[in-house]
Amino acid sequence: MGSWPSGMPRLRPGSVTLGRLDALGWRAGTCVEAYGLRIGVRTNVSELLDRLEAHLPPGWRPCPSPLVDQMFSLWVDPRSDGPSRPSRVYVGRRRRVRTPDVGRAFAVLESEIRQSVAASAVGRTFVHAGVVGWSGRAIVIPGRSRSGKTTLVAELVRAGAQYLSDEFAVLDARGRVHPFAKPLSIRGPGGCDLHARARRAEELGGTCATRPLPVGLVVLAEHRPGASWRPERLSPGRAVLEMLAHTVPARLRPEASLVSLERAVARAAAWKGERGEARELVPLLLESLESGEGRISRRSAGGRGTR
Amino acid sequence: MKPLARREGLLIRELPDELLVYDQADHRAHCLNRTAATVFRHADGTRTAAEIARLVAPEGADGEPAVAEALARLAEAGLLEKGPSPASLSRREAMRRAGLGAAVLLPAVASIVAPSPAEAAATCIYIQQNPTGCTGQSGTPCSCYGLPGSACSGTCLPTDTCSDC
């Protein structure tokens, strides 16, 4: 971690002041850039900076300037020691969490940094979605947190699909989806948060995509135990609308978001429905993509949604 | 009555058979199918509903019920400046009059509210609120960092089936 640029980050002139937060005795900080956003992170416990790299978004790089667009602050009670240390995470001057666990504070910090990048990325539209690649095209699975995206992505990767992301589909202006290959956040059995683990695609026997892919399939699949996959085919306009519901800068940059989404779905099939177990759905999705027109076979899909 | 569709504050994107409309005032987005899109385009305050119906329906078909339905849906979506109020139209009656022959003309307007960045990107992260009392077992009150009202319930999620717990 010796490559950290030295110097405490500070907000660009003209930014909102951080008020009393600036006086909390920050001892170490760094500046990085991701997707055009300059990010400052500071802490009052210097050693914690060494743990930061694992929590930075994919594609980050050191930024030599101390002037940043967004400031993140991690304050840990200096009188405590060990994993149970009262900690607070601030985004700008807003406290986002107070927790007795430094590890959880890092998890929140990581999530907040990713959210800021997703909202402010230059020239990219971030859609909350899992993404894998198959036969040179992307399968995009939009959905909220806990909708089963990661489970489905992990099963697709185990089946040989390339991993792009379990959190964001990063679209360019042409509608292609770029890798955002953070480790998969796989919860414990039964959706247990306490025993969630970060897993790299390679640990699942898969590989990561290294280049952008055109979208071949959009899948809106809500998990319901026991459900069978009988999806409704969405028109391009409905597919854009469904993806917009998970698009981070939808309100900030609606026109650019719509353009990216339109281009993304232009040559893609889009399906929406309830699914049962992820491993039952995987062969149907891969078959659907390989059919060339996103067709869901009558035999495997139970009849509905067949063209 | 000469219906007038809104134009102010809307982003409009044309797709081959549909129209996407983003309302910058309330951040709602709408997808209009072909019939609804045609009515929306021609509702310019100079044509009556009957005149729009002639543009919508193939020759010989009665397009008025479909136009009435489309106007009702556009009004519900807040996309009409001037037109019949949604309550003034009996859609069931209109569609009954239209019959099966007008099924291909059936107008549709699908709508969503665009999420804020925090809503779209929120990730639920379990935060232990009370380190001595909370074991992560199902139903224990915890604070979940994430989005209130989403799948994040504010209580620990079931760990009963977790072999590590």
C-alpha cells in the first residue's frame, strides 16, 4: 500500500463546508479517482488506511491532487482496540452510520463510495444489476438489494459464464456494459448476513470479463421459493422502463440514462417473471441467449412467454 | 373538447413502436404503446377526440373508444394539459363498445417513479446494534444500514438455516 499519495484530501473550492467535522483530528487520508469522480478518504487512525484498498471500487486509481469532489471520513474511537471499536462513517458532513464494529464501518464506507461513483460517474450510466457474459453478449439482471441477483450471477458463473458484476451494470453511451468486477457478496446459508463472504469469480470456477459487451438478455427475476419460470416478454420500451427503475443517475441525468438504456435493449430480449431456484433458471437463460432471439422454449418455460 | 397533451418539462424519446416520456417535474417515466403514443402526439389542442380517432384506427374501424381510453390513461399519468378527467370516462363502457375488433388498438401506458440515487443504489448491510444482545438470529431488532422500506426490514434476517451461526 506504499503507493498511496500523501497529503490530506480537501474538497474543491466552492464545495459545501464540512463544518465541525473538519476539526475531529484527522491523521491520515488519501485521494483516488474512479470513473471521473475524485474521492477523498480520511481517518483519525492512520493504520486503518492500509485496509482501505480492498474497499475501493473497481477501476480506481491514485489521484495526485488533494482536491476532491466527495469526502468520506472514517472515525474510530481512539481509546478502543480490537475489532469492537465504536466507529462512525461520514459522507460529506452527513453521518451515515455509527457501529461498534470497524469491519461493518468499512462495509458501509465501501458501499457509500460505490454509490457516489455510481451517481456521479462521467460518461457512464450505472444500473443496479448483476451482469454476466455468455457467447460475447451480456445477461443483465436488474434488481434491488436482496432480490437474488448475486445468487443468480454466482450460478451463472459456476455454469461457465464470464463475471462482470453482482452490483452494477455500467453502461456506456452506446449501451454496452462494462465490467465492474468487485468480489461477489455471497450471504451465508438462509441469507445470513453475519456470515456473508466476499468471493472472487475465480473461487467459483469462473473468469472475469475484461472488455465491454453488448446486452443480449435482460432478466427481471424475482425469487419466490417454489415458483416456476413463466416470464412475460417485455417490449423495448417496457424494458427501458424496468431498467430505469434501477438506474442510479435516473433523476440526475434522465436523458443520458434513457439514451444508454435504449441502446442497451435495442438488440436484447427482455423477460420478467418469478423464479424458483437459481440453478433451475440458469440453463433456461443460457439457452434463451443462444437461441439468438431471446426465445424461452415452451418445454422448459412451461408454455407462457413463448414466441 | 379538443384534448391537449403536455409538452412542458417532458423528455420524449421515440422508439420504433413506443414512446418514452420522462416527466422532470415529478420524476415519473412512462412508456406509451403505439395507440397511446399516437393519441399523445395528435392531442395538440386543434383536433377533437373523434378526429384523433380517425388517425388511430384503420379505415372502417371505430377508434373512438380506444382514443377515450388512451386519453383517460394519459390523464391519469399527468400527461394531458387539457382533456377529459379520468373520472368522466367509463372505460369499461368504452371498451365494451369497442369490442374485440379494437383489441389491437388497446392503448397502454406503463409508469414508474424514477428512483433517487440512494434508492437505486442502496445495499442492505447488517449493522449490529447491540453487540451483547444481538446474535443475528431471526427477528432480533437490529439496524440495517440500507434503504428504509426496502427489502431491508430493520430486523435480523433468518439465520436459522445458517450452519455457521
